[in-house]
Amino acid sequence: MADDSLLTLADIEAARARIGPYVRRTPVLTSDVLDAAAGAKLYFKCENLQHIGAFKARGATNAVFSLSDAEAAKGVATHSSGNHGSAVARAAGLRGIPAFIVMPKGAARPKAQQVERLGGRITYCENTQAAREAMTAKIIAETGATLVHPYDNRKVMAGQGTAALELMEDAPPLDIVLCPIGGGGLISGSATAVKAISPTTRFIGAEPAGADDAARSYAAHRLIPLTEVHTIADGLRASLSPDTFAHIEARVDAIVTVSEAAIVGAMRALWEALKIVVEPSSAVPYAAIREGRVEVAGKAVGVILTGGNVDLDKLPWLSEGTR
Amino acid sequence: MSVSALPPVRPISLADIEAARTRIAGTILRTPLVRLELGPGYPDIRLKLENLQPINAYKLRGAANAVAMLGEAERARGVWTISAGNAGQGVAYAARKAGVPCKVVVIETAPAAKLERMRALGAELVMVPFDVAWKALEEHAFEGMDGTLVHPFDDHDFIAGHGSMGLEILEDAPDTAAVIGAVGGGGLLAGVGSALKAMKPSVKVFGVEPATAAPFSVSYAAGGPREFPDWEASFVDGAGGRSVIPRMWERMRPVVDGALVVSLEQTRQAMRLMAEKARVIAEGAGALALAAALAGQAGDGPIVAIVSGGNLDLAKFCELIGE
């Protein structure tokens, strides 16, 4: 595939310069306990420690700060009940422009509160993809706001890639880098950065077996959207876009899937060993290592931990009897 | 060796601390200092995340410094320490990294997980009753140990290593007005306080203890080292001793501006808040400083709350933060 239509390292470096003042350079953590269990050296890039608790702050900030003043004045809009909504609200607040966030009725109250606290203006709609898109289109027609799609947006994709850029600088040379796949924004930017810096590093995507559109699409060489989703990893329930799929086809070396039990086990192991709070979606790549889906013995492996927004009263290992 | 034969306490100089910082740079993590986003009406609080160190506690700083200062002959004979907790893990980790043999005198009732972790780090364990370990701590000696003792708190080089944290704090937040650290043995406060007072004397340095075990507070009020009369064990097992050791009092007194006390309930709430807002796991001792800051005991800030460690059983953590 011709790569000249895809993101380049220059796009990601430009994103880094643009968002530098507004995002954290998150730490890379190591654990002798997890290394011993894996028989490898693992380097965890902790985006759960990013502003709003997720890497999404990077892409949204890049998109919002890439707008011209005239565009920006009319605000930005997105539909997301999760981390991207908070990220857009925060970025818009930093630029001093309105953020219109469409959320489904019944979205978790803490998420709505976080968006409100960050100055986002929430409009509620029915909980279907069609209703969300229709409501967002209506708001855009009324306000002239610019849509900031959670992943099908080159500025967002480039911004998400900045975490991998930092990982490559802060860790020793890596044989493998892993990240999870939802809509594909993170992996598009990350694989672009990693492959440009170190072409021999293998880039592997990981997703839940219950939301495996990327694995199926990758194997079939054509985009196969999800028809059914069953996973605790709520950040990974989106389907790829044609553009993110093109990046994956060109730059990702393998895609592996993991079971739900492996996700929960990996999440717990990460909490225990690293003393950090990560959400289920974050744990998917480490689950792939733990479940033996990726051959890591003797290798240096980078793992992007994507976020840490969880309901502390509904942790997956807290069943009724053990509370 | 009797206590009177120990070398006299001397001030920890800025040069000692700067040299330590250079020595330990390859072993420790330069931990992030993150702003806790609480919204209006709260003091400006930043968290120094020492729970993210490779052994999940600040003790690695001192241990790495003490080990790095060994001469060739001393390296061959090895090091030993007395601790079943974070200091033991720190010395074992630093020794293994430096290729130095390590023995640890531990209380035979210490939790199996902690003992296992030290064994995994290559340490040879010597199990003794509590009274024997305490005597070894006081006398700086234990029958049959011929290597260099790295005392878990009463050791000049160990404390100088902790001081490196103070340098990082002022680099990342030059506007810091107050720093709060937990008091157990007193090494953390002595080291960090020495660095802060040398660099920026106007910074207020506070020690904090749980209300159930607050000998430093009693000593501070009395103007000399005292025992705590009604000592009670609690989940805050990494801070709050039965008494302040006179040599540690001598080290802390010149560099500390006040002694704070928080309730176990305040500590528990601070643990939950950190999990929610900073996405990190703190042990009880690691949450004392934030609890004091939230209670307004250290002014309006900017306050740095040192999150000293994150080593506690995950099930216990979940139980404590459950609502």
C-alpha cells in the first residue's frame, strides 16, 4: 500500500509541539514482578495518569488547537459518553471556546459530571448510534461548531500517537509495542510513530474477543464492522473507520484477541504490581501477554496503558460475597 | 555496637543530597508531581507519586544511595538490613541491581507476600521474633551479619538519598509553599526537609501521623523525643511508630515546621480520592499527607503531599475505599 496518503511522523511531531503545554509527559513504569511473570522486560506507558485520566486528552487537544480562530470561535462538538467527551470539553476550555457534547440518556452520572466540571455543554439523546449522530449533526447545523470525531479525524489520530513517541524516547530500544484497538485512533498514530522511529520494532494491536472487528478486518483485508459487542472493555466497543483500518493494514504487524477473563485478570495484576488504577480497556494488551497471545520471551516490550476511569464501587473482582 | 558508639548525627548537606541524586539516577524513577484536580474551594495540592517507584515506595532512593556508596571490598561482602517492609524491598532491589549480595532480618510474623517479594529480589531472609529485630534496629548490629548494614532509617546516606525527592519537588514546582510527608522512622522527613530547607527555606515542612500512632506529634509538642502512650495498630502500617528515636528526632527537628495528625477515616477518604482523581493506589501511610492537606492543616498551598508508598494488599485496599 502506498503510504503517502497516511499520517507521517512529521504529523505526530507537529501534534506534540502543539499540545505540549497542555498535556502531561506521563511516566513509563516497570515492575520486576510483572517482568518475572512474563519472562520479558515490560515498559508501561501510563496514560491513565494523563489529564482526564486517558490518552484521549492528546488527540482532542491537537484537534481543538489545530482549528483556525474563525472555526474555533464557533466551538466544537462530539458525541461520546466516555473519555473523549471529557477530553474535548477540557481542550475547548483551554482554548476558551464552547464544547457541545452529546451523551446518551442514562450515561454514567460521574462521566456527565466530569464533562460539566470541564465546562462542556451536554445535550442528551436516545442511546443509539443513529440518535447520537443525528443530534450532533443538528447541533453543528445550528451553531457552526466543528465536529471532533473520537477517532476518524487525522488531528485526533496524530495527537494520540504522541504517547508512543514519548515511550520510544523514555524506554530502551523496544522489540515490540502493544496498544489496544477500539475505533483505531490510538493505534493509527502510535504505529505511525513507532514504525517511523524503529522499523524493526513489531507493532501489535490487542482487542477483546467480544469486539474483534480489527482482527477480523485485518485477516480478511477488508473492513468488517462490529455487529455485536460483548466486552467489559467499554472503551473498545467502537468499530474501525476506513481511514484507521488503512493505517492498521499498512503499519501494524499483528492483531491478537483476548478473553474477558484475561482482561479482568490482567487489570487486577496491573493494579497490584504497578499501584495504579487502570480501566478494563487499558488491560487488554497486557492480557494478551499474560494469556500467551504474544511471544515476548526475552524481549523488551512497550505497553500503552490507555486510561484509568473506572467506577470504584463496581470493580469486576468485587462480587457480592467478597465485599 | 552500643548506641553510644554510633557516629554522631550530622546535618545532611545539600552536597550530600545532590551527590546522592546523581548516584541513584539509574536505579530510581524520577516520579511525577501531579496536580490534584479538585475544582474551586480546595487548596492547591500536588501529589509526589513515590508509590510509582519500582518497589512502590520512596525507600528505594535511600537504599540505592547507600548501596552505590559501597567500596569494592564492601560490595563483595554484601549488605544487610532489618525490615519486612518497604525498606527491605528497597535494599534488596538496589543490591540486586548493583550485583551485591543482600540479607534481610525480618520479623517472623511478616506477611508472606512481602517476604516472597524480597526472596524474588534475591535477598536471603533471616527470620526473628519482633523483640530481636527491634534490638538489632537499636543496636545497629545482629549476630552473624558481617556485611554493611543499611539501617532502614537511622543512616546518613540512606536519608541523603531520600533528600533527592526534595530537589525534584522544587524543580517541578518552584512555587511550593508547603510539603507534607508521613513520619514513621523519620527518614523521609529528615531527608526531604534537609533538601527543602537548603534550597528554599521559606517552604514549610510538615510531618503527619495517624491519630492512633502519633509519637512525633507528642514529641513536637513536648520539645523532645517521646513515646506515644496509647499506640494502636491500624491499616496505616508504614507510619506512626511507638516512639521517636532520639537520633531521628535530632535529624528531623531542625528541618521541620510542624507535626500534623489525621484520623483513620480521613486517611481512608484520601485513599479513595486518589484512586478516583489521580488513578493511583496509595497505602495508608501514603495517604496521610493528602488527608492533612485536604483538612486545611498546611494552608492554601501550593502544597506538595508526598505519596510515600503503595504497598498494601489489593483486597484490603478495595475494602478500605469501598463506600
